Amino acid sequence: MSDITAGDRAVLCDMVRVELWNGARGATDHRVLREMEEQLETVPTTPEVWTLARELARRARSKGITVSAADLVIAACADHHRLGIIHCDSHFDQLEKLRSGSS
């Protein structure tokens, strides 16, 4: 997927929110996250997203790729909503190949 945002806007999914809150270290981080959540849309993690996540997990495992459940859900949510993923995690590079159908 080449689009980085949904209609030229940044969005979150619930799994990204959980990961960000899990890494928050103090009052400043908490304030920044609350402000970000107020400003950014959260796209839904629908039943279809969970189905896609399971399919990505199957494809990844068949290729010998181990990816966290959180990354699988994030990639599936992006796929479902036709979004790109801004990241610095090599798992998403591996998953992009599986999402796009190449190996």
C-alpha cells in the first residue's frame, strides 16, 4: 500500500494505541498520548480485520516468519482500511511482502 494516511490524515487503530500506552513512561507521555488520541481518528478493528490477521499469521508462519500478534493485527487493520503503515520495525517490511502477495 503506498498511501501513508487515510485521505491525507493520520489515523490510529486500537492496537497501535495499546502499544503506545504500553510504552508510555510518565506524565508527559500520558499527556501527549491523550492529546494525540483527541486529534486523530481511530479506525475500527472489525471482525474482518481479525480474519485478515489470522490469514497473515498463517502466511507468515508458512514462510518461517515469526511476528507478534500485535503487529499482525496492525498490518491487517491497515490492509482492511487500505492504509500504509509508518514504522521503524522490520516485521512490517516482512508483512508488507505477504500483504501484497509477493514472497
